Amino acid sequence: MNKLFNSSTMPVRAPILRYFFKFVALTVLILISTTSRAEQHTVGEFTVHYSLFNTSFLTAEVANQYGIKRSKRIVMLNISIIQNAGKPNETAVIGNVFGSGVSLAGQMKQLAFREVKEENAIYYLAAFPINNGERLSFDLKVQPLKTGKLIPIKFKQQVYIN
């Protein structure tokens, strides 16, 4: 198990509104952060949402609930897969997510994603340490429903210790 996650802490089920408000709060933090951004990529009926943020932005409650280590030196890559995004039958779906990040200096960061399921959401999370000002190039592969074609996701982002 990845040492950046606490394996003894498992998600607790709660009413959907509680998760929705946590997600909204987390998204707001992500969007106002200068070290993070939220993006999406659509292929056919699947939309992959991805964001990278510093784990120190998480509240202690959320970090404890999911066993995530809060630190200015650790970032988290969050992936979700939505089928029929923006339509009445929009659904979060399971998938396979793998990939890596590499710094300009050539330091490879192999990403170990773990699946987190909530009422109507499924997230794939990978946490890893960073150096201040590090520019990372990510090469991800996402396989919706764990079958069929892989969706490639490539992006670059500079990360900071806030």
C-alpha cells in the first residue's frame, strides 16, 4: 500500500449532499490554487476529468476520512470517468487508470492509483512527493469500464510548495 495513504481509514458512507458539498469545496480550492487546475478530455461517450492539487489544501476531516497525508510537499492527481457527461443519464463509471509523470530533470514518478467510491462518484487518486517549482509531464492511460480502448491523457503542470 502506498505510504502516502493510511490503509486503516476507509471511506464512510453518508448522504449524497454531504459528499457533494465536500466535492464543491475541494473543487473551489483546486480552482483558486495557483498550483492546480481542473481539466477534462472527451472521447466518444466518455469524459475523463483530471486535476492535480497540493494535499495541504484538503481539510483534516477529508484527509482523515480517506487516509490521505496532508503536506505541502505532496500533490494528488484526481481522475474521474463520466459516461454521457452533460446528459440526463450521466453516470460515473469504473475504469483502469495508470501512468507516470516525469520532471524536466528526467525523474520518473510512477503513479499508483487507488479507487475511491462514494454514493454517485468514483475517483482514482494518486499521491506523490514534489520539489518546489518542479515542472511535470504526465502520460496517463484511462480505460473506461475496464474494457476496450485506452484513452490517452497527456498534460504538463508546474507544481509549487505553498
